[in-house]
Amino acid sequence: MADYLPLRALKAFEATARLGSFKKAADELHVTTGAVSQQVKTLEDILGVKLFHRLHHSLELTDAAKAGFGKIESGFDLLNDAMQSIRDCDTQAALKVWVAPSFASKFLLPKLKHFSNLYPNTDLSVFASDIMIGSGEAAGMIPAKSFHKKDIDIGIFYGRSEFKDYRADKLFGVDIVPLCSPTLICDSGHPLQNVEDMMFHSLIHDDTANEGRPDWNGWLRLAGVHHINADHGIRFNQVSLALDAAVDGQGIVLGIKQLAEQELKNGQLVIPFGPEVTLDYAYYIVSLKDTQNEPSIRAFREWLLELTTG
């Protein structure tokens, strides 16, 4: 028996048992179905018992799981009550987060309600701008005084892992894929079935100033395609506009898969073919070393890391 409480595994079990589904539990916890299943397996290994009978279309609690589920559920209710009591006694906190506009709209914004529900006493200000980083600069090149001058508590940066004067935690790496509306797959004139069919469709370009942005020239070389003009097509200076144009069926965009999470999930975009390319870049959550442990900064960092690594 473990000499600690595996809270993540217990929460995954509690949500799955209450909702009767790994997928529903994953949606509630804002993690993947595989992550929930793995956490339940971890708890089974720790306890040395099986918790679910995994049936064809459903889950059924074992007798051992039934014996403990009610107490575990009550335990989480008590923990939530305790957390709320602590929050209610705290003064209203303010947190200013700097983020690139496309990351804000495509990744962060759909998840912010979850943070606000967890921390109702934190007034969150999202400062979405590209101005803070000049063309080709990495986040590590920005002096700490820039955070102080702009009154920024946390920044979310796209780059490499070289940060001076900061604490930096990796949120996720970057995978580059072609993306298009499913209508292009069924195009009556020139259906997009393979790489060769790209010659009949417009290329959509992400012309943001960031170093390491997706580049059609490099991707087409990796795909072994040499007869398509990689410079032809429609250009946008923001990732979100390029993705929106692809959703609208205006062409194929070479995009960061993680930023198209919502569009892929709801079927507005599809990945018509590979290759999928992993870049030597990632998104990092960054704060000053001398403020990294302030309660609101730590809470936001841990919440976002939980979303992206859970």
C-alpha cells in the first residue's frame, strides 16, 4: 500500500465511477481519455485490486470499488469545501497573463472558464499582443524589466528552452501538419486525396514574425514534393486568421496541430495526409524567479500544466 494519497489517480477513479465512462471523466477533468484510463490503472496497481469490469460498451464497478467509492466521493466533496473556505478567506487577487493572440483565441480562451470556476477570487487579465517580442527574438532574450514595466505576472511563449531571469515550464511541444476543411476532401472537381492533389488547391501561409513558424517549403521537401510552388497562395500575419481561412475552405494551411485542437475535435478541420513534423520549438509558461511562488501565479501555472500534461 502506498504511504501517500495518489490524488490524481483517486480523482480519475472517482469521476469515472460517478459518470460511468472514461471519456466523460476525461471531458470533466480536461485531460485525455487515455490519461484517465492510465490513472485508474495506476490506482489499481497501488491497491492491488481491479476497480472496473471493462464491458464492451460500458464500465461496471467491482465489489471492491463499490466498497470504497462512496467514501472517496465524500472525501473529494470535503476537500472542495475546504478549498472554497480557504478561497473565501483570501483577498481578491489579480493576475495579468501575456500571450500571443492566436494562442489566446485558439488554445487558452476555451479553457479559462475552468480556471475561473476553480479560483473565483482571482481577477484574470489576458494581455494578447505580439508587440512584446520582436521578429526573430526568443523569450529568453527579453529582460526581466519588461515584465515589471508591463506589469505582467506570467507569459506564455513559443520558442526554445533558453530563458534568463525566468522560471520556465514546458507546456507542450509543437507538431506541424497540413490542415483543411473536410469539404476539400470531397471537392467535386479536385478532391484532396493525397499530396499530389495539393497542386489544385491554394496554400495558406502563416506569416507571423515568430522564429520557427510552419513553413511550406520545408514541409514539401520532407513530403518529397518538388513541383508545387511553395510561395503561392494566401498569406496571413496571424495563426488564427490562417486557421479560420482553412475552416472556410479557402485552401490548405500548414499549422500547429495543438492550436487547431478545437477545430479538429468538432470536425471543422481535418488532417488530409502526412507527414507530421515535430519542430524543435515548444510553448512555455514563464514567470519571474522572484515572483514564481506567489499564490495566484503558482495556481495558474499548476492549472495550465495539469491541462497540458495530464
